[in-house]
Amino acid sequence: MPAETFKYQFTLPLFKVRIRLRAETFMLFVAALVGLGGGLIAAGFRYLLTFMRWLFFERLYPALFSLHPLAVILVPALGGLVVGPLVYFLAREAKGHGVPEVMEAVALKGGRIRPIVVLVKALASAVSIGSGGSVGREGPIVQVGSAFGSTIGQLLRLPERMIITLLACGAAAGVSATFNAPIAAIFFALEIILGAFNSRNFSLLVMASVVASVVSRVLFGNVPAFVVPPYSLVHPAELVLYLALGFLAALVGRAFVQAVYFAEDLFAEIRLVPEWAKPVLGGFLIGAIGLYFPQIFGVGYETLEGALHEELPLLLLLLLPFVKLLATSITLGSGGSGGVFAPSLFLGGVTGAAFGYLVHGLFPTWTASYGAYALVGMAAVVAAGTHAPITSVVILFEMTRDYRIILPLMAAVAIATTVSMFMGRDNIYTRKLLRRGVNIERGRNVDILRQATVEEAMTRKVVTVQAGDTIADVVKVMQTCHHNGYPVLDAEDRLVGIITLDDLRATPVERRLQLRVGEVMTQRVITAYPDESLHTALKKMRDNHVPRLPVVSRADHQQLVGILTRSDIINVYNRLVLRD
């Protein structure tokens, strides 16, 4: 902790109150506050989801169906018409499944998330899921809860590491309240959000998770997310089949990662449709799939319950993994807002059920019925997609409250995680960051120059010289400012060149001081733009052997807005990587 005590003073109408608290005690109180807020936000989000589902499918859909039987195609498209502009114009970080943005905030931004994300992400995800988008609610609630924790830390002006801890507390609170899984929520925050197990943060995460779980249980009751029959390991030899299921789950998990980002690239290539309207296109496709497979609409927990209770036919179990994979990829790739945890559960449940259906038919005397394999498959695919085996095991145990099948579940999760990591070191969350040039290793970013922009590093007050000045004038400027190069402007203050110490040395000695800058300057200027990454700017410096880049407007390439030097880049790198 950074200090022995915190002191806060505030004024009431008649007197002043001073509060002194030890840092540890103070942070426990704040963590409890974040847990309370996270629990209430998660509850509010569930009510909002229920309302949106009622609005789109119980009010809007019957009205459209009366006009034409194919009206279900329009329902997700209308949801996309709301989600697209909402995200594009107000908070673009609310696009997609949300958890990578939280991880990025931890690695790059000192845990700071804009407060507007709380409202935009909650509303966009509720509309996306409620109108039939094939995504889950865990990603949104993690991002919303994290944004709430981050906002509390920023309002209290806490150090960065405390803001990051409160962000993780918000994530834990959201998971705890959403799934009634307080223990798994702690491991989720440690294993995925923070990327490290730290005893200093543990007690605060516990406090936030417990408070959020109490809020959830008061509002919704203490019931598991899934009620499952009493499954158990029938015969020791059956463990081999569960290991095989773990291998199959790894293939499904990797396919899920590939499909989501392939769809994102595919929609990015569509130039005729504006970015904010692409969720509408995705909604039409989801509606078309839902005509034949309504199970893909929304979170899909009803279908999972059917798989766990062995109520689904084999043909449907064989088809649903492919259909759900397609539907979720389209929803996220087109710009919808929602999580990937519930789709991973869905994929694992139906894949495991289909596998169990087949092996139980072949070996009925020493295998469990297919519902047991559905349960194990759920955890295995989540582990394969997220590379978070501890969270996967614990959250499935807490969501079902069934310990009897824990050994096959752990074995399948271990195989699924190992095989998936062998196939690729990235997971469903880190792949999104890698595509942005953000490589997170042990919770820290190691490639931030691709993320930081020229505008963040450049010097805005630029010392310039005029094309009509003499070299004698330039020498005086160099003696005053101690720079070795200066942008050259014309009479209308437009960039026309750059003059450096090397240019001066190349002039004849006898008449050097009388020459005009316009006669000596380098006219071919290598420039940078404010929105370019520092990685791109540094590459320009290296390839052209120049130590500085004038920064110009994209709208007018002769309008000078700043200058970027290697020292500027190093300063930004140090600030982002060597933060306390």
C-alpha cells in the first residue's frame, strides 16, 4: 500500500468531519462499495435483458408476424439498427465481447475506463442479446462492472495500481452476481483480468465478490444457474472417453477463436455498408438462421438445460455446434455487443452431449448418459477458448453445485487447455489485443508502440524557420534552442521543407551565412500523421535515417501540427511501460 493512512475531509451544514483510515481498511470499504455497485448493476442488467427480450420477441415480433411469417428476420436487424449507432458514435470500446478492452485498460491505461462505457455497454448488449444476437451476458457485465470499479478509483484519485485493483473488483462483482459464483469470480479476476495471482489483491476481490453475491441472492435467490441430474463417473475406464472429449473440446474451442475473428475480418472488408450499419446486416443473417434454428437466439441457456436433461435429439445435437459457431461469429463480427462465455458453454454443452450420445450408445453398460458429457464439455470448451482452466472448473462447479463429476471434468479441462495452447498461445480474449498490436505477457504489455499514437508523443510547440531566412538566422536559432533540425515554412506558414545541421555543413564555407534557407533546405520531407502509431513513425525514422518527423494534418499535408523525435517516443514508452 502506498501510504500508512488516508485522510478525507468533507463539510456538513453545521460542522466539519475528518476521517482517518488505514490504507488496508479504506480499500476494504471501497472494495465493498464496488461489490455493492457491481451487484446492483448486474441485477439491473438482468432486468434490462428481460425487458428487451419482452420488447423484441413478445411485443414487436407478433406485430411483425401479422404482416408476414418471415418477420423474425427483421427482429435482430432492428436490434442492430439500435446497437450500431449507439456504439459507433458514443463508445466504440463497447463493441464486441468486452473482456479484451478491460485487459487492455489494465495493461496500457492504468485501469482507467471511461464512465460512459457503463451506460453504452449495458444498453447495447441488452439490445443485442434481447433482439436475438447470439452472444452472452458475461462479457458485458465484466466490462460494465470493471468500468464502475475504475470510475470509483478515478473519483477518489487513487494511485494506478489501486485503480487496477478496483477494476478487477468490479469484474469479480459482475461475474459473482451474474452466475451466483463468488469463488469462480475471484479466480476469473485473477486468472484472466489481472493475469497474476497476488495475495495483496485477494482480500479485496473476496470482499467485492461476496458483497455482490449477497446482493444477487437477496434479489434472485440462492439457486444454481443450472439444475442438473446426479451424474457421476460410472466406471474408471470411462475416464478415457472424457479425455477424448477434452481433445475434441480443444478443437471446438480453437475453431471458435478462429471463426470469431475471421468473421470480424470479413465484415471489415465490406466497404459499401458504413461501420455503424453493419450490425443491421449481421442481424438479418442471424434472423435467417433463427428461422430454422431458433435455439441460437440470445444466451441459449434453455437449450443448454435441454442438453443437460437429455431432451434433445441426436441430429439437433450434431448440427447445433456448427450453427451456434456461425451465429455467434456473425453477431460479433458485424459489430454486435455481447460476451463469448455463454456461447462457449453452449458449444461445449451440445458438443459434449452429441459425443456422449454416441459413446453411450456404443458402451451403455459402463458409461454415463449424455447429459454428463454435456456438463463436462461445457467446462472443457470454455477452458480451450479462454486458457483459464481454474476458472472453468470452479465456475462449472458453482453453476451446477454438483461435485460428483468433478474428476472427469478436471481431466477434460486439463486436456482441452493443453491441446488448445499447443495449437496457439493466444485465446479468445488475447487474440483481439494481438490484432491491435498489444501483446500481453504475464499481465503486462510488451508492444505498446503499436498502441500509442503520434499525437500522444509529439511536441505541439514547434520551433520553425522561414524559407526566406538566412543561414545566419538559423545558426542563431540553433544556438538558442539546441536542436539540430527545424521545419521550414513559407510566407503562408505552410510546410515546404526541413533544414538540419547536415544541410548547413554541405554549403560552401565562404558564403554560408548569406544563403537563404530555401536554397539549402531538404524539400523532400518525411512526415507523420497524428493518428499514426508510434511503431509506424519509428519505422519511418529507421527506413529514412532521420531523427525527427514533422507531424502534419491528414486533411492538409502542408499544415504543421507538431514534431516527433526519438526522445518523444522514448518518453512515451517509459511512461507506459515503467509505470509505478
